[in-house]
Amino acid sequence: MQPPKARIESVSEDLHGRKISDPFRWLEKAGSQETREFTEAQNAYTEAVLSSIPTINRAALRQRLEELLAIGRAEPAKVGGNFFFYLRRDGRHNQPVLYVREGVHGEDRVLMDVNTLAPDGTVALDWFYPSRDGRLLAYGTSANGSEISTLEILETTAGTKLPEKIERTRAASLAWLPDSSGFYYTRYPRPEEAPAGEEMYHRHVFFHRIRTGSADGLNDREVFGRDMNPEYWPSVKISQDGKWLLIRVDQGWVKTELFLRNLSEERSQFVPVATGKEFIYDAEIFDGELYITTNEDAPRYRVLKVACAHPQRQNWREIIPQSGAVIEGTEVIGRRLFVRYTRDAISELRIHALDGAPIAEVTLPAPGSIFAPLGGNWDSQQAFLGFTSFAIPPSVFEVSLDGKVAPWAQVESSIRPDDYQVEQVWFNSKDGTRVPMFLVSRKGVVRTGHAPTLLSGYGGFNLGRTPVFNRNAMLFLLERGGIYADVQLRGGNEFGEEWHRAGMLERKQNVFDDFIAAAEYLIGKGYTDRDHLAIQGGSNGGLLVGAAITQRPDLFRAAVCQVPLLDMLRYHRFEIARLWIPEYGSSDDPEQFKYLFQYSPYHHVREGVLYPAVLFMTAESDTRVDPMHAKKMAALMQSLSANGKDGNENRPILLRVDTRAGHGVGKPIAKLVDDAADFWTFLFWQLGIQN
């Protein structure tokens, strides 16, 4: 069984004095008939390979996956007046259902069930914001995983919709006026309004007045963003009295700026609060004060306070200093500061008075992760905590103002935490840097030196890897005695901004070195061997996997590379990828081209090399990472590598393209089961696991 032969039409170009050849550039044209035929042929080939493996009972595997993926999740409540709004997915719901409680311990009522909007579950609820009194709810939905939301408004009590229908509100930030008469929000221009090729940029802030403004928002007043760099990313907050409007502008993942406006003065202008420095700033507004969380001169972050009326830097005063743990975020709830920390990749929560004085250290349910900002308002009597760990599904806990924790919306699960053991190990990377890794296995599993092992990582964009409930890994661990290894690579935020910067731009190779060192540690310490070690990563983690298999093809048996970036010389030309130039760099720059070319996986596939078996997984509606990356890489590896040829037929290069899905956000449970069934069929086959 051989893969489809893809036409080779090499395109050559000179980049900064170096000739670059691209034999599959034609696959970048997603809408062409030839690309569609390529995709269909690859999907058919992948299905034929996976369905012909005699040692895998796919029906039994799929049944167990359905049971595991039926374990739900709940997310922290957002509060509006006496209404408590939260998302929960139970059983086999394709999408989470939005519930509302009237009263903190009232009965749950279904407010919105997007599962009714599409029989196959491909319409997702992307975001929602209740008004201050909870009577109205602004929310965004999108189809097929596109994440390009449409804003609508719902009346909480009656359940009826207002006429508003505002397009292009992807990942909207929204702040209601205190009287619920309108809101500030972010949206993108219509395609015909944006310069060619920039439809995914130019996110600006607008003001919408309900019932009197235009229902489509096209006449809404632009408040912020004109003449701003099109890649900048503004977000909005408003004070509880409606007097102060705060704009945070993200400029990549290493720099933000803050601007403040006094809405009580008719002709007021935005005043710069924090601008022009290479630091990250966020802030909460309460009682005329800004509470600023920043890594300015504090790579593990600290909290400062300043009066809104005089927000200049010389007036800031520190109230919570930097400590050994990294501050993840700060929320003003119940007239107190709830501060989220990470220490050695495990979450902590502390409560402080508004002057920074400590009130309580909250005892969390287990070593694990706070997976979202806390829910609650300045006048709430409690905060809502989203918590998860390797064997604890995402659930919601109520935290009192003095730090007591009680269940609020728990998710039932057949997984017993006591059945698992979690070990945190440390190893030396190539340059001697100490790197941590979590190893999860069934309790009592003996180290044999050849346990089936899945190594996963991310390493980028200031995003940390902390313990989370991985339904897929449970199948791997629970029934086959395998090991799940989750490594905290440089590029994340586990140890603050220095850790992040050590894995970006010209230092990106550190991330790949860390990952390779993790694999070598697992083998060297007798957990597994090269024939039983697989790797997995998605998005930036897909780049990680691509770099690992091209730099050390001898080290792994198999790899699953999901929604990946792989052509790092052209990535920034597609979808929203210009946003990532501050993290990766751009091949348009001669100096940045040098290090991008040194690791770009697409440009380091070598003829005749036997690589690990690879399953590339991508999706046509991905508006973050263009599926051309996986298509081109699969075609190139099938063409050049020794995989699938001359006795290596059991190490194929496979490509799976989902035609009605995106980057992964909002993917329905039915598609998640399909994904997982192919994922585990492939890995069980490659690692010699029979089911």
C-alpha cells in the first residue's frame, strides 16, 4: 500500500543570497481542484492504512474512547447581578451548554444550547459576557471551527434575542456599561474594508448602544485602534462605576501597553499608562485605582497600584513583590485581590487585601492547575475557581473571601485519582539548563525499560504546561501500563519571562534541545526505549514535533504532528500568522532568516532517511495555522524519505485532513472521537500495543 504520488513542481527563490527550493508550493492553494484531489487521496490512503491493521480492534478502541471523552468539563462562572453563568459539557454533548443559576446555589437552567444549532455539533459558542446586572448576555458563535464569531445578545430571563447581529467579532473583548445600555467591544473589518491580505488583522475597539444603534454594528463609533499597527491586539475593561475605560494592547507575547480614558469627561483622551517598554502589563480597575500586574523589572511578576486620576509611572507603588513563584494573573473579587501563581509548574492561589496585605493561602484540591481566570465581581461574596489535574476533570469550586474551598460544579468521572502516580523529574538540557517533566502512570507500574511512552510538549508563546486532565492519555495509561510524559520546555512561562525569552526568536533551538534531552532522559533512565517512544504536539507544539523528527529521526518510533507550523520561511504569509512574528521572527529579515532556516522542519527533510512513522493531523477551516504546512510536509516526506519503502512499509507518513473543523477550539465531541480513534490506532500499532 503506497501513498498517493504528489506532483513535484519546484519553485525556487533567492532569500538573502540563499537559493530556496519548494517542490510543493502548489499545495498552498487550498481552493484549487488539484489540492482538493490531493487531500481526498491522502485521507483515503490514511483511512486504508489505519483500517487494515490486524492487531487493532478499532470498534473496541472507539468504544472506550467514547466513554472517556464523555467525561465532561465545567468552567468558572461569570457573575452578573444575582445571575451566575457557566459552561458545562456532560456526556456526549458535542458542545458545552451554557447554564445560568439565579442565586449562587440556585437551580441550573439551560440558557443556550448550541448543540441545537447544527445536528453535527459544528457550531461553537466562542465567548460570552453578561451585563453588570445579568439581564443581558452578549455572546459569539462560529461554525466549522473557524472562530470568526458573530455577536448576538440574549435576554437572560425571557431567553429572547435582541436584533443585534455583529459579524467579525473573533475572540471578542467586551465591557458593558453599568446600566446595560451598551458596551465597548472589539471586532475586525469586513473583508471588503481591509487592505488585501489583512482581513485577519486591524482589530479595533468600538462602542455599541443597544436598541438605538444599528443591529449590524456597522455604524458603531470607533473608539480605539485607528492608525495602530494592524497586528496589535487591543482588549477592553471598564470600572464598576463606568467612569474609567482601560485598553490593553498586546504586541506579541513579550510586550503590552495600557491606555486609560476618563469617560465622565466628554472630550477626554486616552492617557498612556504603560507604553514604550518591552514588558507585559495587565490591570484591574476598582474604586478609582489601577492594580497593575507586570514583569517590569520582575521576570516572575509583581503587583503595583496607582490612582486612575494620576496613572503616570512615577506614581506607581508596589503592593505585592516578586516571589519565588510566578504570578499568572490578578482579579479583584469581593474587594480583595485574588492572585494566581505557578510554582514549579503547579498552581497556587493567594488572597490579599487591596493594599497587598496577605489574607489567606488557598488550599487547592490537589497538585494541579487553575485553568482559567477566576470568576466573580468586585462586590461578589465568593470567587469561582476552575481546577484540574492529571486525573481530575475540569471542575468549578467556590472560594470564600477568607480562602475556604467547596465544590460548586463538579464533573463526575470513573477515573480514580488514587489509581495513578505522578512523578516530577528534572534533567539537564544540552546547555546544562535544568528542565522539569511530569511522568504519569498507573500506580504500581514497574520500570521495564520498554514501556510504551508518549512524550508531549509545547514550548512557546509564554504558555505554561501544568497538570491537566488528558482524556486521551487515560486510555494509554489506564489499560496498557504506559507512561505519559509532559515536559515544561523553555519558551513557556513556568519560570517567568526569562524562561519564555530563552525559547523564542534566535533561542528557539533551546526548545527543541530540551525536548530531545527529555527523550534521552526517558531512555537513559530505563523508562522506555526508542522502539516504544512516541511524541505528540499541536500548533507550536506541532513545530516542536517537526523539528524533533528532522533533527533526531533516530530517537523516536512514532510522531503525531497536529495543526503544525512546518514551513517557517513562509508561515507569516498565511491566516493570522503575522501576529507571531515577535515570537518567531520573519524570513523577510536577513538575520532572522538565518535561524529560521536552521530549524525550519520543511527545509530539513533529507532524501533516503528513515524517519519515525508520522501522522499529520490538520483541518481545512483552521484560521490560525494554515493546513498547507501539514500538506506540504507530508508530500515532501512521502517523496524523499525511506518511510513506507523497501521493507519500511510499517513506518508510513500519513496525512489526515478534517474538512469541517479548525484549529481545535469548539471541535464537537463526535469529531474529537474520530480524531482520537485515528490517533490511538496509529500509536497502538507503532508501539506494539494490542487491544
